[in-house]
Amino acid sequence: MLWYAYRRYVALCGILLTFLLYALLLTGRGIAAPHFVLDQGNESLKHANTQVWRKISDFLAGRKYAVLTFDDGPYGYGVDEEIMTTLRKHHAHAVFFLVCSHINSANRGVLARLESDGDLIGNHSYDHLRLDRLAAPALEHQISGCSNRIAELTGMRPYYFRPPFGSTSPRIAGVVRSSGMKQMLWNANSEDGRTTEPEQILNDSVEQTADHSILLMHEKPTTAAALDAMLTRLEQRGFQFVLPDQLSSENVAIN
Ligand SMILES: [Zn+2]
């Protein structure tokens, strides 16, 4: 009798432990949070750490990761704040690629709020020109000059640079690198530069965003209007919104 009772006890413990392990893996609790760096060749993210339990957990739970990016700000008129408020509602952070000539006395406070909220300020050039047509001093001003301006206002130099129109060259990339930045392009497009229909922006964004994507958006009223529903739809598909690490040793090694 004792032996049967013991066997039942072992079987029960085995079943409970299996459920516990499965529940732990599904929630990811107790497993180190994943870190990402920019994968420059593929214009996407890649894992900075390769903890196998995290990968199993993400696979079982259907968890995916994406970076949200907003170009051309600050926009002003409350649009930047509207975007930030929606991001907070979804516990998300984003990279805001600012154009230095868009910063003025009315919207300067946006930079402080981005910093204090934990979003990243990126450099999107001084005047949003086509950089490949510029001579060396003008190119330097567009790239390094904008970093200097952002540093003056926030005390921090940006770590990521996005060329206007996504148009780059080895010469531009060289100036970006010597200014201490990484060039971040994208591999998913909200198409919000092409359409003013929030529903279209929502559909394109959800369709194009895959695991480890970098999604291109712009600071615009229509994008701000589409954002809440877009993030909800992406979350329903298992997405979490993350930022790539800055200044990690692996990041420095990627060129
Ligand atoms: Zn732009």
C-alpha cells in the first residue's frame, strides 16, 4: 500500500513540476530580460544575449519584438505628447529621430519629456536635406552639427542617426561613424508618408512588422491617430516594443 501511495505522490509531483516549468517558461518570469542590438546589414534587431531559456520561453509564448521609430519631429501642437501618451499606455518606448531645424522655443520641452520618459532621441540631420549632394563641411554640419545641438539641449549626444529619405552612402556612413553614431534604417514601413488614412497606416504597419523589425513612422497627426489601435493589434500578435542597447561592446563591434 505504501509503495502505491508513494508512486502516486511521485507522479503528482512530476505533473505539478511540469506545469510549473511550463508556466514559468510561458511568462518568462525569472529569466533574464532579452537585450538587442542593431543588425546593420539587415536593418533590423538581433539578440545581444543568446540565453537559451529566454528563446524557448519566447517561442512557447509566441513573443516577438519590434522597435518603433518616429521621424521628422518635433512636430509641436501636442502631437509629440499624444504619441508619447499612447506609448506609455502600451508600456512601450520608441526612438524619435529629430530634425534639428524643427526644434523651436515652442516645442523644445518635447526633448526633456522624451528624455524623462525613457524614449531615445536620434539624429535625423539638421535640415532634412539630401545629404549625398553636400560638400564635406555642409555634411559635417548636417550630421555632427545636429548632434551638438541636441547635446546642448539635453546634455546627451544621440547614439543613432537616420539619414533623410533613408538615402545613404559609404561617405555619409563614414561621417556618421566618426560622429560617434550608428546608422539606423528600417525594414518595416507604416507608409504614413504616402497616405493620410489612419486605417491604411494601421494595416500597412501591422502587415509589415515581423519579429525583430524596425518600423518606420513619422510624427504626424494621422500616425498619432492610428497608433493606439496599431499597438493593440501588434500586441495581440505577441509583439513587445523594445529599444536596442546603446554603447554595448557588441554594438561597437558592428560596422
Ligand atoms: Zn525624414
